Amino acid sequence: MPFTRLTAPALLLSVAVGLPLAAQNRPASKTANVRAARTVWSDEGPATWAPRPTDRAISANDLRTRLYQFADDSMLGRRIGEVGNYKGTEYIASEFKRLGLKPAGENGGYFQTLPFGPIGFDAGASTLSVNGKALAPKKDWIPTVPTAANGFGGTVEISGVPAVYAGQWGDSTAMLDLNAYRGKVIVFSAAPSQQRVAASSGAPVSFVSCADVPDKFGANAAIAEEARQRANPTAPPARRAVPTTLRDPRATGAGAVAVLVIGLDDMAPQAIDAAFAQPMGMRPAQPLNANAPGAATISRAAAEQLFGKKVAELRVGDASAPITASFKHQWRMSPTPARNVIAVLPGSDPKLAGEYVLVGAHNDHVGVNNVVVDHDSVRAYNMVVRRQGSNDPVCTPTAEQQRKIDSLIARARSIRPVRRDSIMNGADDDGSGTVVMLEIAEQFAREKTGRSIIFVSHQGEEGGLLGSRFFTDNPTIPLANIVAAHNMDMVGKGRNWQVKYGGPNSVQMLGARRLSREFGDMIDSVNANSPEPMAIDKSWDVPANPLNRFCRSDQVNYVRKDIPTVYMSLGYAVDYHQQTDEPQYIDYDHAARLGRFVHDVMTAIANRPNKPAIAGPDPTMPTCNR
């Protein structure tokens, strides 16, 4: 979409600062050419922080030393399975080792490796040739990714096999002579109704006005709006099918060794590129449609080369030149493995040391964005119309809102030039929880508790709670011996202008009483007797589950295993899942205060004679489909 002024939607969805294409495709440094004399934002700290030794106390400066390293641009957003995340888990393990904590991962080490990596077709190893002449990938053909809908397998290994034309894809009125296709390659023409699908099919044609975006700032507002939406549901826009996404039973029932569909010319470029994409994921339990023939989509020119005539002249039963093909849809381990990091401080009471009090946070974020934006302009836009970051939709500001945004941008320009930004540092989400966990570990390392303390740095929360699921399904210590779990996610914001009911000692707390009423009572008791009590906001901990809040972080997988669990957060703020989530915007004093509170709660649980009694699930609360 072209723009003639610096409007907010353009800021998020295009290169707002006019960067050349090459710059859009590489990580953009955020600290270059930044003037140090003045800051733009009221919550802005220094752009850099010189590391210094940390000490036993949970302090703001210790958190700064840790987070400015852990959420640095060099970590490239710590996406699961990528090199930045690998570096991050190395740092966590090295800190556990430095503190003298006992390894509690696999094979006597600190790591528990997830079976996570790329899955797809290798473009360099995938070949398809006709009569000995190779067809060009993407230009002449692409392999078909197997899905439950299309029923295709993921492997084709054939040499010198003829093909037979079978008519139009999906034409159930045309019966095939199975003897004519058994052991051969079966070729279809894509149905006309499935061709020429626009890449934006089903996408909105314009932005919603910010004036029409309902307020979801705070739990009560989110509950009210979600109730209104349930009472007035709107159907999503229909999407049209693309070639070979639907199943044709003749393709898999004719005994063919492979299937070709003539339809490449009518596919969107994005769909063609996606054929050789290798998205990261957990290793499948077994290949999808393992016993079905694999498939590919070919161009009309390739079909003419195959049959020696134009596609329009093909008739059912026409035979082709011999085909040789080799391509395989397969999973492989990432070269920089995805890892949970696990350590234990052994308990000192012989009767209690076999039980564990757990604290965890996730170490991953979402990597590098493929769009380079202007850092301060994004923040200006979010300050006005997206107060909860990506929880709020992109919208077109009203004239008054645009004036406020422009004013903020103008002030930023008067202080420093454009800041090119593409790295999703994840300082708050969840670098903050990770470094608070390390500070808690450093304090515990010189203390003795009756029960053992286990520290779990969860992998892949952003990919679907993968690390906590893997740990709870494959525990490295007896899972039944975990008496309570504490999950920290986004504990770096929470100022009174950033979140509802925020403040210097606020904390949003969810889940403490869902399995154990006693667990919640213990937390409240510790808080009541604390020299620096927290202002506990329980407005999110309700059956309505506003913004699906309880089901969006790692505590879900502990509740699934009937472990009393609490989720602590300082809340969603303007930088949530934005390029602006950087260490310089964290409230370190607030995070340190929360860390001391979690430490005190864990200490009380670790030293009491009896573990929190489990009363059973609260049937009124969200189950998260566990």
C-alpha cells in the first residue's frame, strides 16, 4: 500500500523509513547513531549497560547486567531452534554452573534437548526429470506438501516410470480404469475453480478505524468486549481453495506411485515459494500419509514436454515419456538445538529433599522480523492506539489520534534520527522472567531449604508452550514430587500508565487456587507478612479468562499434570511482541521487587512440613483443553 505521509498502519506493515530492499532483509541495528544526551520516552533507560559482577541480593542493577546481555541485538530475538536462542541457553547454563547448582537435564548436564527442527523438502536435493531432462524447481514444478486434507505422502522415489493422464482434478464423475494407472504416475489438470487464487484471498481490504476498536485495556474491559462478541458473532471471510489442497480419492486409490497436477502457472508466487519452505517444528510421531503416493504440481510447459502435446489436447488415458523423480518431505534436527535448561539446588532436610519447589520462565522469543520499521514511530503509534502491543489490532487512527502520534514522532526526531529496527529482542517477553529466575537462583545458591529447588528455563513457549510440554511429558526428575510451580512471564513492565492497576509493587497473579486453595492462601500469607508487600491484581484470574490469558503461558502444562501452579506477570504493555521490546524500557526496580517476593514464597513452601494440599481442579476455571 503506497503512502505519502508517516501514518501508523504504514509504519507497521511497510518500510516506513524508506529503506532499500537489501536493508529490509537483514537485521537492523537499533543503537547506531543514537544520541545519548536526551531520551525520547519517559520509561527509557540507557541504550547500553556495561556488565558488572552480580551479587547474592536480587537487585535492579544485577537484572540490568543480565538482561542487557540476554536481550541484546546479537541474540537475534532468540527464536527457538535458531542460533540466538542457542546462545541464550548457553548463557543460562553457564550461570547455573557458576552458581554451583546441580545439573538436572539429560545425561548429567543442564540441557534437555527437544526434538525440534526444520521439516520440508530440500530444494537442492529435490529433482524431477522427463525423458532424462531435468525440470527447473519453481519454474517447471514444485513438490506438494502432504496434509491431512490432500492425503498425499511426502516421498517420491521413481526412475523411468511412465505417466498416464486422468483428466480434471476432483471430477468425481469420471471413473478411472485402475489397471491403466497402477504402478504409474497419474496426472491431473487442476480444476478451473481452483485456479488463479489471489494471495490476499480472505484478507481485509482496509484497516479498521481506531475509533471502532473496542477497549480491552484491563481484565474487566476485555471480559465485557469478549462477552459482546460472543453475543454478536461475525462469520470470518470465506477463503477459496488452492490447487490440490482438497482430496481426490482417485489420486490415492488408483495404485499410482506418484501424482502430478498441472496447475503451477495459476498458483500465487507465495504459494510456489512455500513449497520449498522448511518451517521449524517438533518431530512428527510418524510421517503424514506415510503409505500414500507423493505428489507435485507442474507447469503447462512441463506437461507439454511430458506428453508431447498441448494440455488442451490431452485425453484421459494418454501416456507420457518416462519420469524420474526424487524428493522427500522430512524432518531433521536443528543444527542449533532447542533446549530446556534445568538445574537443582538440593534440599537440606532428608525427609523433604526428594520433593521440589519449581520456578520457571521461557527463554525464547520470536526472532527477526522481515520488516524494518522506525523504532520511535512504532512506539509513538502504540502509545496512542495500541496500549497492549500486539494484543490490540492495527487500526487507522482518528484525526486527533494521528495528531498525537505525529507530535510524539516530531519530538523523537528533534532528539535523534530514525532508528532502524527489525529484531524482536523480547526483553520483557520473557527476558525479564529469565533474568529474575537467575537472580532468584543466585540468592538461593547460598541458602539452605528443606525441599529441593528446581529451576527450569522453558524452551519454545512462543511456539506453543513446547518446552514446558516436553518437560512435563518427559520429566528429568519425578514429576509427582513437584509440590508447587511458579511461572514468570513478562515481569518487566507494570507502571501505572502501562497496565490497569499497575504501580511500583503491582503483580498480576493467576491460577494459585485452581488446584490447591492452600497454595493460594500461603502466597497471600507470605505477602501479608512481607516488609515490601505486593499489590496483587487478581482481576485476570476469573472464569471468563480474558484475552485467553491463563492458557497462553507455560503454567498450563503443570496444571495439566495436577501440580499446584501460579502464573505471575506485570502485564501486557505497548511493546508486547514489537520490535521495541528492549532492555532500556524495563522497570528493573519493580522486577527486582517481584523477584524477592517469588523467592520468599518459594522459601516458605520449601521449608514448611507439609506440601500444599490439592483440593482438585476448580470446575469454574478455564481448562485450556488439557
